[in-house]
Amino acid sequence: MWRDSAPCECEWGGTAHGPSGGGVRLIKDLLADLAPYAYDAGLSPSEFRGATFTELLGVIHAHRRRQARELDGLAWTVAHLLVGGGTLRKGTRVDQLMRDLLGRAPGTVPGETPEASPSRRELSPEASVAYMAAWVTARTGHA
């Protein structure tokens, strides 16, 4: 499972090695490449030392998915404020604006194929308005 969604060579600055890559990669080099990502994900040095490669990759991928969800939420808010506020031309679609803001499809994780990420259902305009009204009510306490 993690083999298909493991960080790619461009993400940690390493090069592809092994039987088809033309060389042998030492475990200490691989760990040195993974360490910054594991620490960014919140692992302590002792947790990093005690984790297996599968666990490390799982933590790193979970962290990347959380970051992608947070950016999706920010893009959703910005897109709805821009479209709802009338600052963009009429007919601008929120989903397309979100793609433009994120540089990827909402609900996906950068570097992963769209098939690897869960698909998201687009809301109808009426459902979007109802959701925005509920969000504003929850934030401000009044409509």
C-alpha cells in the first residue's frame, strides 16, 4: 500500500537507487532523508528511532493528508468569499477557483495520484448556500 504512495525522489532530494536505479542506498542515508519529514509530522527523536519504515511513511503521509485538508478548507473559504462577495466576474465556479488556488484538485494530496485520494462529491448551489449559512451562524452566533 505505501509503496504506491511513498514520498517520491523529488520530495526528499534523493535519487532513485537500487537494482534499476544503478546503485545501493544505505539505510542510514534513507533515515537521514526521512528524518526532517518525520519531525515535521510531530515525531520526537525517540519515536523516530523506534519506528519502522512502514510506520514512518504512515506518519508522514498522514501529516501530508492533514496539511492538504487544511489547505482545502482555506481555499474553500477564500473561494466562497470571493465568489459570494462579488469580487469575481459572474459565472465563476467555486470548484474551478479552488483548483486554481490550490494548484490541484480539492480532496487530493500533492504528489499522489487522484485515484489514491478519496473522491469528494460536489455540493449543489443550494447545498453550498445552506452550508455557508450554517457556517456563518456557527461562527458568529447569528444569521
